[in-house]
Amino acid sequence: MTINCKGQLIDLSQPKVMGILNITPNSFFDGGRYSGDAAILTKVGKMLDEGATFIDVGAYSSKPGAEFVSAEEELNRIVPVIQLLVKHFPGIIISIDTFRSEVARACIENGAAIINDISAGNLDVKMLDVIAKYNVPYIMMHMKGTPETMQSMTEYEDIVKEVLLFFSEKVSQARSLGINDLIIDPGFGFAKTIEQNFEVMQKLELFHNLELPLLVGISRKSMIHKSLAISADDALNGTTFLNTIALTKEAHILRVHDVKEAVECVKLYEKLNS
């Protein structure tokens, strides 16, 4: 199972790690930490040295109740960072965390290789056309509503069945436009209660019925720290545990704040199964 990133085939038969770079002032865990060039380069250099295959850059916080950020501000935040990273880290594979087609377009034209869309195209009807035009891998995440409203939209009769149906429809739509490289993300923490998040994790192997790479992003999220009555700062151990569970259910990509620990999970999991 491979994806084509700017002509480079990435083999996902061995799980890969995607390091998170939030350049927002208000992200739930690391907001405001990486606002200057030096801090950004240090952070990204560290994640690459620790074994990250992908770097996921986001300039719009999608935490529950996140405030609105204009497209202009998102572009002003993210494009210079893409240019900075491409200049200093030749060969870097950059993923862009955005639901806006104009942001996706600008970032691809400046060197990004993957688009990571929390809405799977639902928040911008032009997104799939941009993905098809530039033929880049597209991460489709499940969410209902918007970041501002999603936590009031947690009613499901059968959450896994409904999320699978959502992806079936989205994959069909993307395929009809000729989009080849699709990755699915169940959307832990998005329009889901803590109990629903754990149900999705428990049944994660069912998503392989879609026959697509599976990304899991549970790093330091509330399903961990609220369950343990701790802060996000103290949720690394819980994150490592659930990342390991995700690997046993054959997740292909772990999206994380802490690359070293996730890479170690992958190495030990591979050793166990070699």
C-alpha cells in the first residue's frame, strides 16, 4: 500500500509517523509555542531526526469551540512556513491541515505534498476539485458540523456503521473525480463523545473494509486526559498506549505531537511481528 508524494512513493505497509506542527496561537496542546522561524525550524528538525515521515502543518485550530480564522489570515500564517520548511529541509513531505481549497492550492503550489481535511470536503465544495487537479494524497476525516458546532452533534444510532457509510460516500465522490491516493481518518474527538471515541478505537479494524490507508490521530486528546483526570500536558503515556492499540489494529499512520515515542511504538510493534 503506497501513496505518491511529489513523485516519491511512500510504502505504508510499515506504519509511519506524522509529526504535528501547529502554528496557531490557540491549539489545545501546543498553541503559540512555534511562532518564530527559529522555533519552527528547531521543532521540525527534531521531529525529522526522531523519524517522522510526514510533517502536518496547521494554521487554524480545530479544537472544540475554536474561534473563526479568516482564509486570509490562515494563508498569511501558513504559506511563509511552507516556504521556510521547503528551503531548509529539502525532500521534506509536508501535509497541510486545512479545510479550505484556496489554502490547499496555495500550499501545494509552494511545496506541500498532502492535504489533510477535517471535513472531507464538506466545508468547501471546491476542495475535491483542487485535490484532483494537483493529484496529491488526500486525508479525509470524519466530522459533523464545524469546529464551532461539532460537539453538539454527537447523536448516532451506530457510530461505526455511520462513519463507514460517510467514508463510502466520500470515497466514491473522490474516485469519480480521478483522485487516487486517499487516506481515511475516523476523526477522534470530532463530533464524538469520549465513549464514542473508545467505541471507534475498539472497532478500528472494521475501517480496513474500505481498503484504504488508515490514519489515527489521538495524540493528547480529551479522550485520554479527561478519562484519566489529568491535563493534556500529562497525557503522553496514555497517548502511547492508545497508539500501540491502533498499531495492533493495523493503523498505517500515527499523527502525533511526540514523534520519538510514536516511532518507538512502531519499532517495537514491528519487532514483535517480524
